[in-house]
Amino acid sequence: MLKSMTGYGRSHQIVDGREILVEIKSVNHRYFEFNARVPRAYGYLEEKLKSFVQPCASRGKIEVNVSIYSVEGSDAQIQVNRATAAGYVSALRSVRKELGLEDDLSLSTLARFADIFSVHKEIEDEEVIWNAVRPVAQQALDSFVAMRAAEGERLKDDLLGKLGEIGERVTLIEARSPETVAAYREKLTAKLTEILDGKGFDEARVLTEAAVFAEKIAVDEETVRLTSHISQFRQLLETNQPVGRKCDFLVQEINREVNTIGSKASDLEIAKIVIDLKSIIEKIREQIQNIE
């Protein structure tokens, strides 16, 4: 099954008293690149998430975002440093007396001083947390993989259509190529007749010149290789393995054969077909950048 490198998956669940949100998204990248954003206290989850996701994505720039909250709010204890608070009160009232200010000191005033409070989180078992996160991550990963597969199918249909267009034009070139030789022979005969003013000329020489011209513009080898490359490309699109790099290589080979045909072409119709082929190849090149 062809897969796109672009995907998104999200899952939001409450597991064992914790509200857990996992988001997985990816964009095109030449290799596998992984980045995870997790709460600071759960940094150990990053490596676990990487090992969890990597078997399902061989290429792409993947980002995983994880949020974890305690539903009961009991995962942290807030303590007040009373000595520090008393020190602030004493200092503020001392300044009030010196400057003759009104005493409007209140609890909300003290709350502005962050160092009065200290937050102590309960140490949580890593495996317990991972066992809570994993089913949420699995659901997000399933959605992520399904989206990449669906997008891959759309890419596959589009690429097969474009390969069909290339095949049609290769057939036109194969049909047109012999006609160019016949046209050259007729043109050469007519030119010699005009120059010699109806006098006889060596027909064998005309045939020889036509044969040399035919050899010069022959594109049989190129069209055969193009047909082979198209067949290989179709086979790749039917496999279940990552094929992005192989497809990229085949596109380069297809483009090389088309360039050779273009350099040999001395016929306007074939030249037009070559231009069409280059346009189709460029569209394929853009599309395969999305393939895993």
C-alpha cells in the first residue's frame, strides 16, 4: 500500500484519572526525523514515543505533542513558605511607614510574589504513566496511519493516470518515427529532382542517405526503455514497502530517455510530444516528493 508522508492523528482520553491528549502529525522529509513535545516532568516519554511511532513511518518529519493533566488536580502539592511571606509583609509595612502610604496590603498582594509558593509533584512511576499514554497514542497513531494510507491511494491513482499519459505519448512517438524517415526520403528525392531539373539520379544514394538519417533519429531503444521504466513504476506502486526513493530514481531515468528523444527529434510533432512528456514528468516528480 502506497503511503503519503503527510498525515495527522489525534486522540483525547481520560485514563486512570488523567486527561491525556496525543497529536501526531508529519510533513515531507528525505529521512525519518522525530520530535516530541511532552510536559517537562514526562521527558522520558520521548524515546518511548519514538520507538512506538517509527515502525509505522520510515520517512517524514514527524512531530508528537502530548499533554497530561490530573483530572482531580491531586498530582501536585502547593506549599507556602511562611517565613518568606512574613518577610514580605514586614518589608512592605516598613516602606509604608517611611513613605506615609496607605496600608492596603492583602492576600492578593502577597500572591504576586512567586517565591512564596513551592510546587511539589508526586513522583510517578514511569511505566504507569506510559501504560496510560500508550492506548491514547495508539488511537492517534491509527488515525495518523489511516490518513497517510488514504492520501497514498490518491497519490497512486494520480500517478497511474500520469504514467498512462506517458505511455500513450510513447506510442505516438513510435508510430510517428518511421513517418519522419519516409518524409525525409520524399523531401530528399524532391530536392534532387528540382536541382537536377528532371535528370536522373542515383536512387541507391537516396536510400543510403535515408538509412543514415533513420539511424540518426532512431528512438527505438529509448521508447523500449521508457516502456520498461513505466512498467517498473507501476509495479512499485503496488508494493507494500516504502518506494519513494525508488520512484524518484525511475523518474530520473524516464526524464533521461525523454531528453535523448528530444535531442534526436527532427520532427515538429515529436518535439511537441516531448514537451508534453516533460510537463507530465515534472508533475510526477512533484507528487513523488509526498511518497514515503
